[in-house]
Amino acid sequence: MDEQWAIEHLEYFISVTRLVDPNSSSTYGRRARPAGGRSTILEAIHTTEQILDRVLPRWRTEIPVDDSNRWQQQHQAAQRAVVQLRDGAEIAARLGDNSPVLSASNLHPWVWEGARSLWQSGHFREAVRAASVKVNAETQNKLHRRDISETDLFKQALSNDPPTGSAHRLRPAGDDGGKTSLSLRRGIMAFAEGCYAGIRNPASHDEGDLDEQAALEQLAALSVLARWVDGAFVVTP
């Protein structure tokens, strides 16, 4: 992300959604309205919300909607996002926790596209389930298979047997059929089985929601699998 560009856009949005009294230029009073006109705000809102989705993925649920001011939720989120973009790294360093940050929006697109809307509304378990469905569907698309799915799909795709008929094979990038390549195929196959048995199945059948951090870690596991599949090549008969 171009952080300086994002900050400049957010500051512009903050300025045009700042409430002012048309008679006194004060930010108070019952007649207060946004400093910018409706058309100006509408032109800026699309980009603003995309930035907010990247910087503060849960802004839609964490910041309450103000029924008396249409733009107040985005206004407050933009203020928080500016602080995060400007000071986030320094705050983490000075507080003694400068460890890498895992951002859901930077996971593999198959995973985040599947999870995004549910994640942003706080439905973490459903977001994980949706991401697992998306990874399965994209793998089926790559192999042109609709007759099998999930664990069986990966077992057949990564089988060491040569492809036959519609049973195409998936080979990781750089696969030369050597010992290391065979080991990697076996590892991806086992990892995929773990993802669908240990992540997808509980997400589909267990009650209650997941803790946000646990859900993020599960999305990260699915992202690892998605990157392997996306980077692999298909072998046909």
C-alpha cells in the first residue's frame, strides 16, 4: 500500500465530512452539516472505504452507525486509520512488540475474497468456512473436476500416478519428479487433508463463533494451501 497516498486521501475525506454550522463555521450546533457537498463526498467514499477495509478490516462492526449523520461512521474510521498508518509501526516498536503483523487482506486472494464480507461483519467461523469452500472450488476449476472435492480432490490431484482421462494431476512449481518433489506432493496432500478435516469440517458443523485470532490463523493455513495450488501446474494425459 502507498501509505502516504492513503493518508492524504483519508485526510481529504475527513475534511469534507467534518461537521460545521453553516452560519458560524463551528463544528457544533443542531444545524451542523458536512463541510463538503454530497457529490464531493460520494466521489471520495468508494476509495475511502477500500482503504479502510485494508487498514481496519472490522471498522464496519467496531464503529457504530450514527443515524443522525450519514457519514460519521466512515469519518471516525478514517481518523483511526490515519493514526494507524502514521504511528502503528512506531507504537508497536516503543511498546516492545515489533513482531510482524498478519493482515487478512494480504492473504491469498482466494482466501480473502471468500472470507471478506463475513469477516468484516464479525462472523469469523463462517468466514473460515467460506474461504475453505473457495479454495476447494478454485482447485476444482484448475483441474476441471466437479465429481470430487476437498480431501479426495487433493489426494487424486497429487497422486504420483500418471494422469488418465479426466483425472488430471497437480504438480507443485518446480516439480521434477525427484525425491524432494515427491516429498512435497505428499506434504501438500497431508496438509490439505488437515485443512479440510481440522478446519473446514469444524467450521461447518460446530456451534458458536471462533475467536478472531484463531480464525485468522486458520485463514492463514488455507492461504498456504491456496498459494501451493495457484502456483502449481496441471499435467494432463
